Amino acid sequence: MIGDSLLGMFSVDMGIDLGTCNTLVCVKGEGIVLNEPSVVAVRRGTNQVLRNGNAVGQVAKEMLGRTPGSIQAIRPLKDGVIADFDITEAMLGYFIRKVHGRRRLVKPRVVIAVPSGITAVEKRAVYNSAERAGARRVYLVEEPMAAGIGAGLPIGEATASMIVDIGGGTTEVAIMSLADIAVVQSIRVAGDEMDEAIVSYMRRKHDLMIGLQTAERIKIELGSTTDLEQEMSKDVRGRDVVCGLPRQVTITSMEVREALSEPIGQIIACVMRTLESAEPELAADLVENGIHLAGGGALLRGLDQMVASATGLTVKVVDDPLCCVARGTSVYLENLSAWKDTMESDADEY
């Protein structure tokens, strides 16, 4: 243990929010130092990362849906967990090298936030990927805990704090008290499913095929869950389903609201199930403490109002919800010596 602490003085230990859509990396004392899409571009049929191993992140995301037959842009995480082990290892290795620097001789300790509902096999995949990518020791924290800490909630006190973290692949709904999770629900419905719902709507209602990147832009620009004071519209280009030729249509924010109704309904149902599972004293605390929304999905217009209407509780979007989980891993890093015995680690498996 003493040796590990001494090694920590010579390494750049980091916290990682390993997200389906974006990966954020923070360094102790510096905050978030990297925020890039979780995308890797490889030569099709191989795991060879293009541009000498540097076609990762924003560079690779720009290739999504635009690659020739010889190139493939891959998102190696699906629904919050690793879907492609080798590509995840390459992506993590690139990010760790970029932050840690080749000049460092000592490998870093890494704190990684993972969904609360992942299996032991999925956890093992995270450990293996991070170790093979260059980590000396890997610690796992559950995303709701990291989000709660990153949001500044009093999760260590004897009172209920509730977080709804809507990421790219999963929605995590948790009630925390006394530095632990009392009730948690995790569903694999989040930002990606919203994008896919828009793709399906455009095909069904407008006979237009669009890509997921276009759907994401529509969600960001027009997406809402409640009526807007001034409804918006946007010209959308894609491929006609019938004739196969490029075509442009106009879509309104009202249509986007209709397209998003199903995934939003599933998220609201998850919130309700979590509340119904809470102990009476915890439920009583939430009348005063309310619900906090985090993750990219929290930025969807009117979502806080919809959750408040469904639950009857006060709902607040946390400050900088996109970086909430990453900030939480940074706090874990700062308290690693004191908290590491309470965290899951790769050392526990040996």
C-alpha cells in the first residue's frame, strides 16, 4: 500500500467518465482535461486505428456515417457498457496517453464511473481494457454516486438525495443516503434511444432516412417534452425511402416532441418505480430535497417540468450536467487514500 502511494506521487492519476457518447477525463487538482466523443476509426475488418492510432474522439466522430468501404467508425460502448473490447482498449489507451504523457514512467491509477446495473463480466471488461490501455490500478465507482458527488449533493448525510442521470446509453435513477445507494434503477434508455426514435419517426412520417448524427442535432435544436412558448422548425436533409434520392423536408419541434414521447415515458416510469421502492423516511426527505437531473438528457427542454408534474416534487437541473459524473470521479481521486477501501478495485479479484 505504501509503495502504491509513493508511486502515485510520480504518476498523473485520473478519473474517467467512460460514456457511451462521450468520454471525459479529469486529473487531480486540474479538473476536466479531456472531453471527446467515444468513437474510434479503424480500417474495416481489422482493429487497426487510423492515423497511427490517433483517429479517436472528435476526429473519428466526424467520420460517422461518411466512411468509404475501407474505413469503419465505431462506437465501442453500447448502452453504457463495453461492446467491443479491443476498440475500447485502443480508445482508452489513446486518452490515457494524451492526458498522462509519454514522459511519465509510472502508470496512473484510474477511477472509472460505470453504470450501477452492469454485470461482473462487464466490470471485468472495464478492468481489462483499462489495464491493457496503461492503468496501474483501476477503481470502479457507480455513476449515480459519482453524479451525486459531482453535483454537490449531501450524499454522506442521513437524508435522502435523489439523482436522475440521463446519459447516452443508460439512465440511472438513484436515492442515496449515508454515503451509499439506498434504491437504484438502471434502464438502457437514454440519449441514444432518443436519437433512434427521431430516425424512426422521420422514416415513418416523412419517408426520409437520416443518420444518427442528424437525429442528435434535431434533438438538441428542437427537442422538448412540453409545449414551447414559440415552436421551432428545421430543414432536414436525408435520403428518400421510396426513390432513394437526396431530399429535404421541414420538421417542427411539435413533431420532435411526438417522436421523443416513448423514450421519455420510459424514463419517467423509471423515476416513479424508484420513488415507489423508497423507504417512507427517505421518501419524506425528498419532499424537501427534491430530485436532481444530470447527464446530457437533463438539457432537454421541459424535462424538469415533466418530472415535477409526474412526481409532485421539486426538480432541479444540476450545474453543468454533462460534466457531473466526471467531477464526481475527480472528488474520488482527491480522496483516494481514504476511500479506496470502499471502492471496487481490480485488486479485489486476486
